[in-house]
Amino acid sequence: MFVFGEAEILHADLDAFFASVEQRDDPALRARPVIVGGGVVLAASYEARAFGVRSAMGGTQARRLCPQAIVVRPRFAAYVEASRAVFAIFDEASPVVERISIDEAFLDVCGLGRICGTPREIAVALRRTVREQVGLPLSVGIATTKLLAKIASGEAKPDGLLLVGPGEELEFLHPLPVRKLWGVGAVTAGKLHAHGIATVGEIARAGEPALVALLGRSHGRRLYGASHNSDARRVRTGRRRGSFGSQRALGRSAPSLEQLDAALVALVDRVTRRMRRAGRAGRTVVLRLRFADYARATRSRTMVRATAATAPVLFTARKLLGAAAPLIETRGVTLIGVTISGLERAGPVQLTLPFERDEAALDSVLDDVRERFGPAAITRAALLDAGEELSPWLMAGEGDLPG
């Protein structure tokens, strides 16, 4: 039997973040279907979502579903600025904030009752402050666990608040479709549906042994626990991530190797800059590819020493891309990603002979320029002819999906 505590965990999620920033900054876009990104949908307003447009969808398909949509180019500097303003408000609301991505976070409000009020009152004030100071809609879920708080915020969208109190968890959770649980994608949902399991409650009633036989020991046990709201994770701040990564969707048209190389340069440039900002260095470079038939391939190589310098990471990533060239030419690539793992704290590096030009100094200057004037203030020459939009999907290790 699972024992629940108080509903003191908040999951705060900005609604259709990129599209909401565009609608905030341009009154002509308000209450109209807006798509951010042309080749691939980076974000869609709720007016566009009503027509079936979704993030990561190809631009051609999105415009076919919603021909009246207004397509705008992404403005990453504006999104970063808005995110920083919102997280400053989060930090004022609670001393324990766990950042999940550019547009969502968990907040632990345990013990704040005498100072700030009940969790619901804190959430109401949080949403009001974000709306007044940053001009963006925020949905908040409140529950006894992180699992349920995130599901609740999703159910509260758009621009809503939902509290699932102690004793109400299973009544709320069990009628939901299985896709609402973390880790249940199209493949897992298909297996469950094939065995007559369509809701979270039916997962719970199926029993752990049946789920383990169907999905494997780890996945089956985890889903069974989730169906009973079993989630012992606490909200943590200042976590050390295991990797840094970024990826870019390329649409359905087959890019040339030159275009892929330009995308690779942009990804490595972005990832290593984030590593330097965090004071981390890594040894293993991982190249991820998704092909036109949705199959995936991963290639990795470990460098001699950990680094956050752009040049050696790019050299290694290009070697991996070259090794994958035969597959790319025959199958076509729709997504490319770079991840750097094997992290350690960055520190002084012993120089090796022969001495080369100071790449670290160049990286530092580029970082300073972008920090002061925005990420688009200076661009590598290899990207001038790329003519493409960079994907902002920057999870810890994989990329942040727009909300």
C-alpha cells in the first residue's frame, strides 16, 4: 500500500512558451493560430493546436492542417530572456526550485504555510505574478508527488491550476489514458492497448506480474508503481547533470552532407558554450541520427582528455558524421543531435607539445559576446549559408521540448 503525504509539490509549466512570447510581443498575433518555425514546428499556439498542429511536426503538414496559421521565425534571445524572468519569480516563491527545462520547473513549498499561505494560494500568486511581470500564461499542478504534479499541470492547461489533494490521487489518476504516464509512448501504449489496457486504472488492476511479462521487469514495475502514484523523488535543486546535448530536426527533405556539417557546427558550438558556462568538461562525444523511416543510429567516441573547447569536440563529432556518411546517403536524415557525457569539473589543462593556438581564449571571447548581446550576436562562417533555424530543444542531455 502506498502512503501519500501533503500536496506541497508544484509543477509550473509555461503554456506554448515560444508561441506565447510571440503573441505577447506582437498584439496582431493574439488569439490567432501561430506556428514558430517553418521547416519544423518548434511551438504552436493553442489556436493552432486546435487544428492538430503539434511541436516537432513538419512545417508542410502543419500548414496543411492549419492553412490560416501565421508562421514566425524563432527568436531565441527573447525566449531566454523570458525564461530568466520567470525563473527569478520561481526563486522568489520557493527556496527549492528544480529546473526541468527552459519553460517548466518543480517547486517544493513545504513549510511555507505561515509565510506564504497554502500551496494553492502560492500557486495562485505565482501565476498572477508571472502574468503581470512577464506577460505569459502559466499552468500549475499541485500534488503529493512529482509524477502527479506534472500530470495535473498538463490537465490544467491552458492557463489553469489544478490541485490533487491527499486521498484524491487515485480517483484523479485512474480514469486517465495510459499515455498520460511518464514513459508511455506510442510503442508502449500500443502494447497495452493490444492487451485491453487503455487507462491508468487498468494498468493498476492488471497487476505487476502481468506488466513485467508484457513490458519487461524494469518498465513493468515502474508503470505499476506509477499507476498507484508511487514516486519517492523529492524536488532537488542544483543537480549535477550527466550530460549536455542538443538536437535539431531537419524536416522531411534530405539534407546534403554539407548542410549536415553546418548543423553539426551549430550544435557543437551551442553545447560546448553551455558546458563552459556550467564549468564542466566531457570526454565522450555521441552523435545521434534519425532517418526518414524513423529508425535511429548512435555513434560515439571518447577523447583522450575531458574538454569543453569547441574545436576538439567538433573534430571528434565530424569524424563520427563522416563514419555515418554511407548510412546518411542511402537513408536520409531527419534529425541530428550531439551529446557530450563523461563529465567532470573543468579545471586547468596541461598543455601538450606542439603548442597550438589558444582555442580556449577564442571560446572565451565568443562566450562573452553572446552573453552580453545574445546568442545570435556572432555566428560561425560555416553557418552563414545554412539558412536554417536552430532547434532550442535543450534538455539535460537531449533537449527541451517546447511546451
